[in-house]
Amino acid sequence: MATYTVVQKYLVDNFAVLVLATPSELEVGSSITVASVDATFNGSWTVRALPTQLFVGVDQEGDLLFDENVILPYQVLYAKTADNVERVVATGTVTYSPTCTWITATDIEDWLGIGTATAGDAAFLTICASASSQFCWRRRQEAGYVDSLTTVPSQDVKLGTIMYGGALYRQRGSLDSLASFGDMGVAPVQGLSPLIKQLLGIDRPAVA
């Protein structure tokens, strides 16, 4: 979770804009929570743009317009139906808490084919599902994709996420590879398999 301090606020043509005190890790499509600004700006929103110039409104085609002569870094813009608000000094916070829920423990359990898991295994499978969802979402974000945190973008991405979660489960009790009594004394370095990378669509530019 990351929390950023708000220093200015304004609202034009049903789009709210907050100016942050510092750079952020936000991306277009990120889900944010705005608090302690005021009743108009507070709430949970989806980032529509991260402009670096003063937002001045929307044209007839619905495109966002900006004043090139006024530079305002660290802005966050989101849709908000309300009366216009002049740009003023503000306080408050923007919180970014990405929690991805693409797969479940049952998805990994079925892929592994381990039958009915014990209570201890079920708890660990849940951790693996959460870790894999978060990791795979983050890797795709780093590759340029803008994905929902709650809906997996496609079945190939889902399978890649399940496979990575299964790999995490099978590494239980091992430091750097799948748990095994073979090759004792050898510490192979392992990363994501080429197949998982292929399914996730990472290590290549995102395609629009």
C-alpha cells in the first residue's frame, strides 16, 4: 500500500484533479481511495489520466484539454460528476492498495491434482494464489498492460497465473527450486519458465 499527500485540488467538466506532493506509482486504470480532502473529492475512484499540464476541460468530442503553458506535475485525474471547483490549496491523501484476485486456491489445487487439501495445505494454497495473482498482475503492469485487479484479462493469462501459483506451492520447503532430494548440493537459479512468460504475455511490449 502506498499513500500520497494531496497539495491542490480542482474540478472541471466533471473531472476531478488532485495534485500530489511527490511522484507516485499510479498508472491509468489504477484504483485509488481519496480521503480527508472533502465530500466532493473523497471516495474510491479509477485513475483516468496522470497529466503534467493544467486540465482546462473537455471538447465536443469528449477529449481532455490541457493548458501547455501551465506545468503541474504529479496530478491524478478521475471522473466525478459535480460542479466546477477552482484550483486551490488542499490537504488529504490518495491511497493506492492494489489487491489482485485473479485466481483462487481451488484453481491451483485442481491444476496440481492433489485432491482434497488438508487444512494446512489449504491455507498455504490460499497464500500461493494471492501471491501469484499479485506478482503476475505486477509483471504485466511493468510490461505496459492495464489490467483489472478483479477480472483476469484472458484465459491464457489465468493459466499462466495458476501455473506460477502451482510452482510456488511445489517449492514449499525449498529455497530456490522445486522441492526434491535429487541433485543435493546443487543450487540451480530459476526464474519464470518461458511457457509462463508466454501465457502472461510479458517480456515483450504490450499490444494495444
